[in-house]
Amino acid sequence: GQQLNQSPQSMFIQEGEDVSMNCTSSSIFNTWLWYKQDPGEGPVLLIALYKAGELTSNGRLTAQFGITRKDSFLNISASIPSDVGIYFCAGLQGGSEKLVFGKGTKLTVNP
Amino acid sequence: KAGVTQTPRYLIKTRGQQVTLSCSPISGHRSVSWYQQTPGQGLQFLFEYFSETQRNKGNFPGRFSGRQFSNSRSEMNVSTLELGDSALYLCASSYSTGGGNTIYFGEGSWLTVV
């Protein structure tokens, strides 16, 4: 099925560093959602974006909805050990509840 | 407000058997969708229900089916289980605002087929 291009696939960083990951697509999306998934758990919604150009923050997390509506990025500032997990981007196209997911970015934070 | 609740959390089935998974959405959410997550394929959309009607269906064989009840609770069923059906099955509920849809996931049901 259709998937978003999410990069990087994995990241190994030191505690306190900033992190950036992004998703791109050849298709237009009306909504971009970012999730974090811990082992054995379901994805937890971090940030929802609804308008092209929108920049939204949630604590140390900041995400943007690309102007072309074909991309989005997520930044995490001053990473901490509990940021470890897999981050997924997901997009919704017009009139649909069907989420299209990226393959995830696995984040490892070294204390 | 309680989150999306899925039962059972873990189950083991034998090839050829069938399985039913249950999902209770967040109170007030009328849309429920199901996803399959595997290491190889990632998160794949199965189907979506709204007011007891299936609105969207993913590219899965007919062995995968679902339904939604009048109280918005949903079930999915997989018949004639195959080894490749081993996966984490995730239920999500959503609500729509003027701005867009917000979708929340449950913790999932881990299915192992042996």
C-alpha cells in the first residue's frame, strides 16, 4: 500500500541534543499527524497539523505542515532519555479517515 | 476521558482458526478504524466504520472483516488464520472538528498464529 517517505530511519543522539525528522510524499495531504510508539504499545498522538504552513508546538516538540502539503517535519529539542521510541508521521487525504504512515524513525538517546 | 480500549491484549491462535478482536472508542467518537502493524509492512489500514457503516477498506483479503455497533464499539474478525496474520492489530477512534480529523490509537491486540 501507499506509504510516506520518512527519514532518517534511525538516529543515535546524546541527551540534550536536538533532533529533526521529516516525511515527504508525492501526494497531497490535508492533515499530518505525528505519533510516538513505545515497544509493545500503540502509537500515541504527539501533534496534529491541519493547514499548509502551520507550525505547532507541544512542549519540546515542534512540527510543521509543509507549504506544498506534501511534507512535514518534527523537531525535538533538548532530548531526554524518555524520548526513546519510534516516531511515525501519518497523513490523511481529503474526505478520508484512512491514515497513510511513514516507516518510522527509531530514536535512541544516550544519557 | 478513557482512551481507546482494545481486548484482548495478547492471544495465540492456531492456523485455520478464526479470531475476533474488540475495540471501544473514546466516548463521543463515532469513527473507528483498524490497522495491522508488522515489522515488514509497517502500519497498514484495514477498514474504517462510521455509524455502523463501513466507509473505507484497505487491500486485505476477505478473511478480514469488521463491524460497528450502535454504541460505536467495533469488532474485527479474521477467519482461516495464516501464519502471516501474526501482527499487532490497532484500533483507532477519531473525531472531526472544523479544522480536521484527530485520530487516537488503542494499545493494540497482539496476535500470534502458530
